[in-house]
Amino acid sequence: MNNIEKDRLTQNKNKEKDWLKWGPYLSERQWGTVREDYSAHGDAWNYFPHDHARSRIFRWGEDGLAGISDRYCNICFNIALWNGKDPILKERLFGLTGPQGNHGEDVKELYYYLENTPTHSYMKHLYKYPQKMFPYDKLVSENQKRGRNDLEYELLDTGIFDTNAYFDVVTEYAKADEKDILIKITITNRNKRKAQLHLLPTLTMRNHWTFKDMSQKPIIKKKVKKGEPHVAVEHPYVGDYKLYFDAADKLLFTENETNRESVYLQTNNHPFKKDLFHHAVVNNNYKIATKKKKGTKFAPLYELSLKGGETITIKLRLTDKKTNQPLGDKFDTIFTQRQEECATFYNNLAPKASDDKRAILKQAFAGLLWSKQYYNYEVEKWLEGDSKNSNPPAERLHGRNSGWKTLRNHDVLSMPDAWEYPWYAAWDSAFHCASFASIDPEFAKDQLLLFTKEWYMAPNGQIPAYEWNFSDVNPPVQAWATLQIFKTDRDMTGKRDVNFLKRMFNKLSLNFTWWVNRLDRNENNVFQGGFLGLDNIGVFDRSHGVPGDGILEQVDGTAWMALYCLNMLEISLEIAMDDDTYEDMATKYFGHFIFIAEALNKMDTNKANTWDDIEGFFYDRLILPNGQSTTIKIRSIAGMLSIAAVLNLKKSTMDRFPKFKAGVLWFKKYRMENLKYNVIQEYTDGDDLLLSLVPRDRMQMLVKSLLDEKEFLSPYGIRSLSKIHQTPYEIHINGVHYSINYEPGESTVSLFGGNSNWRGPVWMPMNYLFIKALREYHQYCGDELMFEYPTGSPTKLNLSQISDELSKRLINMFEKDKHGNRPINDLYHGHYKKDDFKDLILFYEYFHGENGRGLGASHQTGWTALVANLIEQISTRDN
């Protein structure tokens, strides 16, 4: 079968058809976000809580369950459900706020992203809805009783699914054309007894009119035509559409406007408010909701009664076309075609992988694609407020993100997790793009380029970190991601997109300069950086809690900058193959890398060293204002990250660029004698050149620790903290006691909200970097460099083989073992052995360092989707 999905991607790239106009862009959580927070002091969770979301309009977007929208979130479609017992209509996912959860914010629902293609030509979403009253209060109260040392109380712990008293609600979308979307909602009663369910497929017009003038207010109108019930949509920004639907029990209309009586105890000007459907269904009073025949929010209501095991399907179609029999025979034919095309597309990615591995890959990419969300945030407008609505407190003008007035985001972005992190994070997105490159390289390029635009990047070159604090610093991995995308695209298409490299390189040069000027305060090429995405990996908050007004010289900060140099060097040489003016830039980044490497490795008897020869490890150094320095001897991936900065330049590359080669030889002959540590000591003219932040003797010591099961090597990958810290590391600084200990599971400390933990768990992106680095070393060293695997074992492997074995450990977390259990489901194997659960896979934020159990954000398919890359690579190498 032809790969039709690839043809659609080509059409989209060539602007023949806008296949990405519609997609899963409707946010899963708009409430509780910074951009909806207009409080004086940034209390986002409480300013706009979940309880307000059904009654109160949003300023910067919309949200809903299993929904879609156009790319600017003007017309939104989602499902709403009611089981006859809940106190509220289920219109959106429920979860705990940061203060409520014993480990921070936490979604408390069961839902799964089953399928999605890059053009969203076919999408499939599963939501498991209990037939008993949803335990909202129990989830809040029980988690509030629990401390940081306790497990989180999840929906499965409530017992509400134990007797199979629930509905499987499958929402599917298939595109007949770019603006012609077929919708199927299939509901199955998993219980043996009859059960009632109200289904409301809901169409909502995003409310712009409350905040700004519109040429025309959008409207949804009822149309009566025999055999074809539908409503017409008129929208000044998107155009005209029709929503066809199976005959319904009732048609409900209202306005997408705030119920001021419910939220503010004020008088409403009319009864047609955002929460009208909720009141109508829950109170069984439809007098007002059925009174109007037009509005800005609409839902056909289906009052369903399902026998035990029965399945019912409801069909709808959102289209800009006039069509006969919109829900007729061709409807099912198109769905079948899109399902087959989706299967073909993913089978071609890893054709020789096992069925279970292909299922993991497919769901990983599905989650990545379902997490593409519309994101709108204009900081200057947000700070000032909207004159038509209200003026926010003056304190905001000097509060959160007030220094980012040039930031204006109005795009579809890849979210780290669509519920817990419904906002982009700069380094997360870079890893996402490395995965997107395998399925949609054009989207990966465009996504990465966004962060270099003037309306994202600050005038000084800083890239915004994340919504809660744009000024924080994420690791600078954009250049690394640029190369991953470029190489993947080149290998897939046979074409070198040098223009993409140039566009990224020119802007990243500004960002590189910002890093150098901002975060090397001692001007010694050893960088600070702050928390650098690793949250609680230190003994104190590395962004704001450095004791005694000292400076923390960070190994990971220095390693990230060294990797940045090597990435920019490699990009320079790739561009120089077409434009030799970039060859000089390669020499510039080469020289910068050498000085960074020398600074990290140098021997200085007057100060505490970052490298400890006896322990064979790099440690951070704290320098106090009086000049005294202290080595903080924590064995973590922050120190191990030094091995990730490596680049093997082939002899053919060196010969192709004589000016760069001459610069390398000149540097070795005339400059290295002035450096205290010779980091290119192995290079001989006529050979390959290995550039490594870590000289070979030190690299071997680090790798030995990396592969030691008593330290970093977990059964499921590389731990973020050495297991030797089961005995806590303790240090006194200025009379204050600090400590850190190995915690393989959830965080027991409150640093950065306590909702993630870098003190022992396995993190996919860092493992991916280590695997890539070891392969790079192997390209240079080959079988000359062998290691015990694991350390202490009689088995010796080369670094390529070790990379394969590490990849397999990571993949194993998601695979069924001989008992049918997946390690990620460690606490719930009983549930996930049931027929209706056994093939459902969640892609967590991070994983338990001992048993592989999924931790953190439960649907974090962003950087955890890198497991799909590993499956692609391993299946190719194994066969």
C-alpha cells in the first residue's frame, strides 16, 4: 500500500493543501495557567481554579476533552459526558493543583492517546469514564493527607474501576479533506449491567468579543433539512462550516460567556451562559437550553442506555463543504482508509520490530502528536489587561514575566504534557523535535525555528524558558536538536536543508553570546547556569538558593556550553560545504570549545578542583565572596554530563576544510603549550579528530561509574543520581546544613514544587544524550575501547554495543515481560492485565530508578517519545 500520509505531508509542505489547519490543538487545561492569571501576586492555581472553568470564559484559549480546533482555536469541538451521578458535567479533565498534590500538580483521570498521524488525518483517543460518582472530593482529601514520602493517590486506587463499572469512550477523527473532518464517538459499557450515559459532542466559539472588537460575532445556527440534521457556523476569522450529526434527543444552545452570578455573585444580563449545559443536564431541566436556536456554544444531546457489554456509535461531520449523505456509506469507507493509511505509515518506520515494540512506537508518536496545542500569550497585553473587560492589579506590571514585553506567542506548539504542563518548555521542545523529525521533519524545523523568532527570543538573545518564569534557564540544546533534525531529514529525503541550518545558526549565535555574557561571571569558561532543568539535583536551589551569595561553578553548565560549541562547530562545517564563509565560524567555535575544556580539566593547586583524581568524577565548586571555595561532592548526571560533549570529525571532513584544519594545527602547535591541560593531545595530521570535553583517561573512569549497577546503571537505564548516595551526602556551608540522598521514586523535597525528582530516577532525554555520545566515541575508538558491561562483569563490550544495551533497558520499561507486565505499570499490574487495559501504554515524565515504574506527569509523551527513536534505531541494528 502506498504511503498516502507521506503524500499528504508533501502536499502540506508545498502549500498545495493546508492539512494542518485542523488538529488536536484544543488545550486539555486552560484553567490554572499563568496566562489566565490576573491576580496581583501570581497565584495562578487559585485565581482560575477547575471549579470556575465550566462557568467562566478564558482570555487566551479554550479547553476540552478529546477535542480539536482550527490552528488558532477559534472553532473548538470536544466531547462532554454525564453518568447520571456526578455533581458536574465532564467537559474537561480533572486533576490536583500544585498545592493540592503531595508531589505537585497531577491529573487524576484515565485517558490514552491511541493513534495520530502527522497531518492528523486520523486520530484516536480513549477516555475511561466511571459509572459511579466520580471521586473528586476523595482524590483531593486523600492526597492532602499524604506527605512527600507517600505514594500519590490515583484514580485506580479509589476502586472505582475494580468491577468494570465504566464506559470506554473512544473519539476518532478522520479527514476527508483539509477542512472536512469526520467524527466517530464510540461508547462501550464494560460492565455486565445496563448503564445510562449522556453524551454531548460540543461545538464552541472561542470568546474574542468580550475582550476586543470584532467585525462580526461568530454564530452557530440550527438548520432543518430532512434526514440531515445540522448546524451552520459563521465565523469572521475561519469562514463558514457545517456540523452534521446523528439524530439527537435534544439540541442545546447557549453563549460562551461568563456566568457572573455563579462566579462573582453578580446579576447576569441573560441566562444563556457558558455553564448552561451543565445546569440543564445535571438538573434535568432543559427549558432554557432548548429555547434558543442559535448561539456560540452548541451540543446535540444523546441520552444513551447501554446494555452490559453493548457498544453504541455516534457520527458527526464538521465540514466547509456541501455534501449529500454526509454520514452515509462513504463516511465509513473514509474512516477505514485513514486507519489503514495510519497503520502503513507507522509500520514503515520500524518494519522489523516486534508487534509489541511497534505498538509502543505508535502510541509514543500518537501522544506526541496529540500534545500539539494552540498557545496564545502576549505578555504586554496580559500585563496591561483588556480595557473592555477589566484592569488587572498594578503589582503585575513588576511581577512575573514583566521583563518579557516583546513575547507574543500565537502558535501551535508541542507541549511537554498537555495537562500538567500545558505550556512549552524550551529544552523539552528541543527533544520533542528530535522525535518529530522521524515523522514530520517540516514541523520539527518550524517548531525549533519559532524559538529564534523576535516574538519569542528576547532582544538580548535569551530563549524563553517556560510560562511560570520565562527568565529561568533551560539547557541550551537547540543546536543539538538542529543537528538531529537536519540529519534525520537528510537520511529520509537524501536532501540537505542548509537553509534551515543557516536560519538556526544565525539566531543561535546570538543566544550563545547571551550565555557567555550572562553565565560566566568569573570569565574563566566555567559556567554557572542555575538549575538548568535538573530541578532538585543539588543540595540547594541552584537558581535562587546559592549559600552566602556565592557562585556555583557547575559541571553541567560547563558541559552544556561545551556541547553547544561542538554543535555550532558541526553546523558551521555542514553549512560550509555550500558556503565557505562559514568555515571561519567553525574555527571560532573550535577555539571556544578548547578553552572550556581546558577550564574544566585544569589542575589548580590553589583552589578546589572540579575533577577529583582519586574518586574519578567531576564535582561542582562553590566559590564564596571571600574567595574560599568548596567542592560539593555529589555524584550525579550533572557531573556525568561532561561525557556528552563529544564530536568525531572524520579525516575526509578535515581535508575538505583546509582553513579549519590549519586552524586546528596552529592551535595545537602554538596555543596548547599555554594551556594547563592538553585536550587535543591525540590528534595527528591525517587522522580523524576527536573533540571531547573529557580526555580519554577521565572518560574511561566516568564510563566505568556510568555502567556500575551500584552507581548509575539501573535495570532500566541511567539513574540521575548515584546509588552510593543511599548514604546521604551532607555538607555545612556558612553554618547551614545541607544534604542529599538517593531517591529512586517521587521527590521528598519541595524544591521547584516537588513535582519532579532528579535524585535517582531515570530520565529519558539524558539517557538519549548519553547513548548518542557513546556512539560518537565508538566511531573514533572502535573496538580499541572496551568496557565491562556491567562494571565488574566478565563480559566486555564496545561502546556501540553498550549503547544498544542501554537502549534495550529503556525500551524494556514499556514492553511486556514473560508474565505480561510492563514495568511502567508496577503498582497496577492487575488492572493492566485486563483485556481492555493490556495494550494501553502511558509515557511518563520519568521512571523509578529500581523498578521502572512511571512517575511524574503520566502522559508526558514529549521527551519520553524518544523511546520511539530508540525502537527505530534498535530494530534497524538488530536486523
